[in-house]
Amino acid sequence: MSTPPDSYDPQRKAYKAGEHRYSIIDLLSSAFDPEYMRNGMPRISDFHIKTGEPVRFRMDQELYSVPEGERLTQELCEDLVYPLLSEFDWKQMRDDPMADVDSSFPLTIADKSYNFRINAFHENDGLAAVIRLLPPFIPKLEECGFPSDRVWKHICGMQQGLVIVSGVTGSGKSTTIASMLDAINQSSARRVITLEDPVEYLFKSKRSLISQRELGRHVSTFAQGLRSALREDPDIIFVGEIRDLETASLALAAAETGHLVFAPLHTRDAIGALTRLIDMFPAERERELSTQLSFSLAYVLSQKLVPRADGNGRIVAMEVLRNTPQMGNFMRSRKLHQIYSAMETGGDYGMLTMERRLLELHEEGLISRDNAIFYANRDDIIGRLPPA
């Protein structure tokens, strides 16, 4: 990586907030202030830099301005963003008003290494960037919000099947999958191949042998990476995103032919994940896909990050759908509307609806009544909650 010119110094105290000036390193390091941590994990996930606005940061899903921070000029934006980019990237941003770049920036704090992902772009007011803190370590599965350890233990012991983790952007899908892969890595000798955009958690092979491949660096598309992975004797494949019909077809085929496949989907609930997969296929293939899904699917885990009642961070609320013979029959007969009721009565298989999980978290005093209602997928949760 080329070094930016001296004028682009990441240690330069360029940004004024109150009576002090801060470098971009100071701003990024603030994510590790004890005030913004919970259980050793930063609560700040992103920094937003935009011409004409003060620096902002996202913490627990909410967007805040740096206290008393000045509004950014184009020149000040460049002073904060360009030191994080390679010479090629900042020159491209400087010379091409239509350019946007994806990059990463390593940062060592107290002898620990962290990584930030940067997307820099031009917009109506000038230069802008979003800087995301990639997770510093992989949490234990016990900390990932599973309603019980029964579900993750079963998943980590499986030999084949498709495991979907669904949720909106920023709900922790990649973290949940990484935690399961890390548990497998420590407990069994498996060949694991990941296809990611970008690589977020870095794994070191322990009992398992792990290869991590990044879109744009090692593979051109997820579909191409999947086709390649199937020739590399994998036991487990993690597909960073199912974006199209070809990737969906290959993931289902891999799960059906003896591989354990993990994949995230951007849907708000478990049934929505099934619908999203089916909708990727042409109408004339719906019956074929429904049948294949009924045999390939193992689990759908759908999760949301809900603010804690004490105001200190967020907690995972997880919905669990397991593919039992009854569920498989619903998929083959395309009676997805019956799945929710079956999930409510599927506790013996570890199944749980989002509404039931939110009720449990409220009863335990972990989330407020209002947030239980707000994050529910169905309005009927109101009648199941105790009066306000």
C-alpha cells in the first residue's frame, strides 16, 4: 500500500470539538472509551463524515453528533478521510467526482489490533465517508442471544444442511455465524471455506482447517466462489450473501449434497427468509425449489437487536425455525402461512417465534414493554403482554 503525502497525516489534529482538536485516529479510538463499551465490545459501530455536517457516530442504532463538533468543510473532510486510504484510492477520489472506494484501515490500540472498513464517496455537498469498526473478536455462542444452547449445539454438530441467519442490516447476522464457525473450529476437525464481502472476523485454524476468501480479491462473485469451493473438499461453506438465483441454486445444491452451508439473508423474520429464497426463482420453478428447500434447509435463525431496558446497549432477540417433517411438508405444499403456528407449538424442537422471545425478554426485565411491541413482527403481541 502506498503512503499518502505528508499533508494527509492520520495523527494531525484537524477536527475541532469544543476546546479541543482531534485527529481521525483520536476519533476512531473513541469507540474504545469505557463509556462506549459493553462486555468488552464497542457500542459504536460506525462513524459518518460528510461535508457541511459535524462528525457523527452510530451507537446502539442511534446516530449522534460529536459533542460541540464543528461542521466539516470539503478540505477538512479530505484531511480526515484521505489519510485512511491508499495513494491510489485518494488520488482516484480527488480526480474523479464519480468515484467511490472501499478500503480498510488497521489500528492498534493498547497492543490490540482492530480494523476499520471505509466507504468513501462523493455526494451533493462534497466528500463523504462511512467508517465501520469491524468486530475486534468473536464472541462466545453463549453471548449471541440464542434462546437456549440446545439450538446452537445441534447446528454445530450437523454434517449437512442450509442454515440461514436473517435480519436487517446491522442486526449481528455475521457475528452469529462467525461464533458458530469458531465453536466448530475449536471442537471438530472440519474443512471450512468462507466467501465474504469483506472478510470481517479473522479465523485461525485450530482443530478445523479454514480458508477465507474475499469478494474482489480472491473471487469475482459469490457464485464463482461457491463453484470453486465445491471442488475444494469442504465440509462447511459460509456464503457471505445470497444475492441472486445462481448463488441460491448453488447454496441449496451444496446443502443437499452433504455440506453444511451458512448464509445470511436480509429479511425481518424466518418466514420472510423462505419467501425471499423462493422469490429468487422463476414462477415455473417454484414447485421444484419448494421441494428442494424442504430437503436442504436445516434452520432459519432470525434476529433483532433490541435496546436494553437499562439503556446500556442492546440485546439479541432471536426467532428459531427448524425444518421438521411437518415444516418440510408445508414447504413442499407451499403452505408457508401455516409455519408460524407450527413454530409456536414447536418448542420440543427448539423453535420459538420472535413474539414469544420478546415476551420472555420483557418478563425477565431485559427490554421495555414499548420495545417488545415495536420490535414484534405481529400486532397480536399487545394482547399477550401485561398491562402497561
